Amino acid sequence: MPEEPTVNGDGADDGDTSSDGVVRRERFSGGPARGFLSSLAADERIFAADLAVDRAHVVMLEERGIVEAETAGEILVALDQIEDAGHDALPDGEDVHEAIETAVIDRVGPDGGRMHTARSRNDEVATCIRYRLREDLLDAAQATLEARGALIETAEAERETIMPGFTHLQPAQPTTVAHWALSYERAIAREIERLVAAYARTNQSPLGAAAFAGTPFEIDRERTAELLGFDGTMDNAMDAVSARDFLVESTAALASLATTLSGLAEDVVLYANKGYIEVDDSYASTSSIMPQKKNPDTLELVRARAGDAAAGLNGLLSTLKGLPRAYNRDLQRAGGHAWRTIDGVSEATEVAAGAVATAEWNEKALADAAGEGFSTATGVADALAMAGVPFRMAHEVVAGAAEAAGETDFQTLDAATRKVLDAPLTEYVDRETVEAALDPTESVASRDSPGGPAPGAVADQIATARDEHATDSDALADRRANLDAAAQTLQAEVETYV
Ligand code: ARG
């Protein structure tokens, strides 16, 4: 049989064989840097993935007549036993791929060494990472979908709960809790799109690329891709083993999600400070010294996870920057950044969703605050502009009133109008219109442009959000069903041998 390509520093995989084929490997695995070289402990994350990849590869090798059916059966039985024994029972090795292969050879004898025909650890590890990450991406997208659902329920329940809206953290215009919740729902919908886009490019099979240069064996790359539930195969073998942009894209999507959630968390922390919202006890902590304290700590930690995620993305990009073609061992350090990020952000997403879902909005405090700081000023200027006054002049009138008196009412507005426009206010708008514009609830009701906070506009947004949530939910379920179906097909294939 032709030898596996031995180019490009794939030293530990290189040729030399003895009776069991592991002599050369032993020569390179005993030095003081042994622990430094090994990724075995961290590879627990891809233990199940590696077993699946091994199974699909062995099935394909047998179907292509590269490995005999009996040998394939023995290897597949060994893989089942190795799975049952678990990752912790693996023999020592530089990584999970080597350890599983050693465990197979231990059970099957030298023929177990046929498992690694027509592949390298380079395409193997890339396949394992993609195989595992896609599950994690679906889980993250599912958690995000649930956070989105919690925000839709908040919007539904607080459709007409008036609250102050801020810019620069200054009272700006009255809005509703529903409008606020939907603002995050929309943002989170885009985060899901980004996760799904990352999933699409992650779910491509590098298997069969071998070390980077392909293989003389007549393998069937589509077949292993299909058995492993990949949507396709990577076109270029050198790209297939080198590329980690799917990790970058996934980690970036998670960092973006975490950043959005950090804003949401910050809002809740601020609103708790002002008494607008009360975080449920199960999402709060107290102080070890100040008995009266109830702190929104979980949301502070959600806010902090955005820092971890940014660090993860940074670590990943820094690791990948400037790596030459094709495989380099630096890549062994890439996955950890992505795993830590996906775990940290997924957890934060669940906590944020739970904190929002269980929080109590204080209607009275919100309503009282909604009119503070002359937050209806824009509405008065709009009323004047709707009566034909150029908006810039209307702005000046209201600004004049706001400046002249801390509290702004019909009288002060009238005085300002006389000053700026040389006419009484009622020449433009009647008193009732002015009073309505000054009232936070009426102010909100008047802003029914698409995307606005008026109850009708919010109802439209809730309907859209519910529709899209259901569509995205179905799409995620389809992807998961495809993976489950592939896993079952692979299992059924394996059973024909064992
Ligand atoms: N443990 C390695 C990794 O995670 C697997 C590939 C090793 N390949 C090699 N040529 N040394 O990247």
C-alpha cells in the first residue's frame, strides 16, 4: 500500500513501522516536552467526534475496498469498546487521535493500524472540531432563541408600560418597556443569523484532505461527509487542513452576541438602580456585610462575559495570524479559545434570558420617571412642526421654554412662542394638542410610525418577531434533525459490521 504523505512536519505520523507500528511514535513521545506537546486532556471535547470520524472513515475505507470487511468490523468493535470505556480510559498519547488509534491497535493488533489509511491527523482534527462545534453552535443558537422568546413575552406583557427612554443616559423621550424589549429582540435575531451563517461554513467536511496534499487512495469524500452529517466537502485539501476561519467566524458571532447581551444586562442593572425593575431573588445576591442589599450580580456577570468573549476572539485571531500553509502545531491552541467562548457566552445567554423573564417591572416608578426631564419636548416641537412651523424654529421655541423654566407647561411654551415666533402658541396649535404632547402616554401613542413605541406599532413588531422566531426555530430543528439522521445512518452502517 502507498505510504501516507510524510511532508510538512507531520512527524509523529510518519511511516516507520514495527510489528504493531508504534516504534517511531515512541521515539518522539518520551521527551521532557511531552506534556507540553499533548492536547489529550483538552481533546475530551472532541472524543465523541473523533470516534464518529473514525467510524465513518473505516466504513468508507471498507466500501472502497481499501480495508477488508473483517478488519473494518474488528476496528469498529474496538471503537465501541473505547467509547464505552470513556476518554479517561484512553492510553497515553499526544492527542485523542493518537490515543484512540493506540487503543484500537491494542485491541485489534497491527491491523488496527489500517484505520489511519488515507488520512492524517490534520484532516482528522479539523473534521472533529467542525463536527463538535456545529452541535455547540446549534445549542448556542437555541439558547439565543430562548432569550429572544423571553424578550417577546416581556414585550407582550408590557405592551403599554410607559418608561423613560434615554440617550447619553439622559431622559430623552418616553417609550414603553415593550419597545425596549423588542429593541433587544431584533438585535438578538441578527445574532442568531450570524450563528447560523457560521454554522453553514462550519458544517463542511475536510476529511480526506490527509496531511494537506490529498491521498493516492481512491477514497470517497462525499460518503464520509454524508455519514458525518456535513453539508458538503471542502474543495481544496490544503485549505481544508489549514482553515480555522470557521472558528473565527463562530467566535466573532458569539462575541457579538455577548456584546449585545452586555448592553441588555447594563440596562437592567441601571433600571434596578432606579427602581424601575426588580430582578428576581434567584438572579440576585446579597452582601456579606450589608444585610439590606439585593444586587443584580448575575447581570453584572453577563456584562463581564462580553469581555471574556472579546478576549477569546482576540486570542484566536492572534494565534492564527501569520500562520503559513499548511498545518502548524499552533492550530492545536486555536480550539480552546472557541470552546471557552462558546461555553461562556451560551451560559450568559441562558442567565440573561432567565433574569429578564423573571424580573418585575415597576409600572408606577417607570410612569413617574417617563415624564421627567421634559422628555416630551420633542413631541411638542413635532406638534408645532405639524402645524406648519419649520422644525428648526419649533425646536428653538421648545428649547427656549425648557431653558426658561425647569417645568414646562402650556404657559411657558406660550411665552417662548411669543418670543421666538412673535405670536401666541394657539395661533399654531390648540391647548388640547399641547397638553396631549406633554403627556407621556399620549406622547407614546402619537409615535406610531413603523418601529415606533405606539401600541399599534408595537403589536406589528411583536407579530413579526413571533413569526420570525417560529421560522428560525424550525430551521434550527431541521439542522438538528439532519445531524441526528446522519448519526443514525452511521450507526446503522456500523451495525452491519459488528
Ligand atoms: N492534536 C493536533 C491538533 O490539535 C492534531 C494534529 C496533529 N498533527 C500534526 N501534524 N502534528 O492540531
